[in-house]
Amino acid sequence: MTELDRFANDWYRAVSSACQAGRDSDPTAASLMPLLTTREPYRAAAEQDARLLARLYVPMGLGMQVRATAHERSPSETWQATIHPFSIELRWQDTMDVRSSESTATQSIDRIALEDGGWRVVTIFDDKQRSEAVRFAELLAAQR
């Protein structure tokens, strides 16, 4: 497992936890906070996006496999390196039936950065994704 696969798995677990907490109480997204950049003003914006993300849903299924797709690192003046965008591939089974087809989804993080020896999220959504996430969160809230 590569360092980016480990980060993708950590991110998926944190998002799953945050989404569950967000449905049960105020979505503070505490599980996501350790994976966000520590550098301001990026940190404050990432925290706001994390709270929005915690109001949404994530795919879940049997035998969930999480892996980073191919990415190209870019140099940065602020960080050791960045990846923009960062995509995570999810694969799972919907049922325990061996004839069940495999489901797949892709999650995207707008930008991650290599910071203090580990990967951190700089921005979760780009402007278009953020707008769509806000609309979807409002639809979900209206259904509750």
C-alpha cells in the first residue's frame, strides 16, 4: 500500500465517521480535523468545508476497497508538494451474494499537500463542487 493509498483510506474512514456524526448531531467533523492543513488561511476554509462534507453521505458496502488513483505531484512555495485534484476510487459489493456486481464510486478532494512529512487536505471542494454540496445538504436537511 502506497502512502497515498494510506491517506485515501484514512480520509475515507474519517469522512464516514464525520457523516455518521453529522446525521446524529451538530456536524463538527472532528474526525476530519487531524487530516486538514495546519496553515492559515487554508485551515479555516478546510474546516468549513469539512463541516459541510459531514452533512452529506458516503458510499458504504461490503468489502470496501479504497485506493488513490494515479496522481501527479506539483511543486509549491507553501508546501513540499501538492496534488490537485486528488481522486479516491471506492469499490464494494452491495450484497454477500457472489453473483452481486461490484459497485464503484470516485471521491475527489480539490487539493492535498505534503506538510510536515504527511499528506493533509488543503481544500476539499472547488467552487462548483462546494455549490453542489451546499444544495445537496439543503435537500437532505429538508427530508429530515
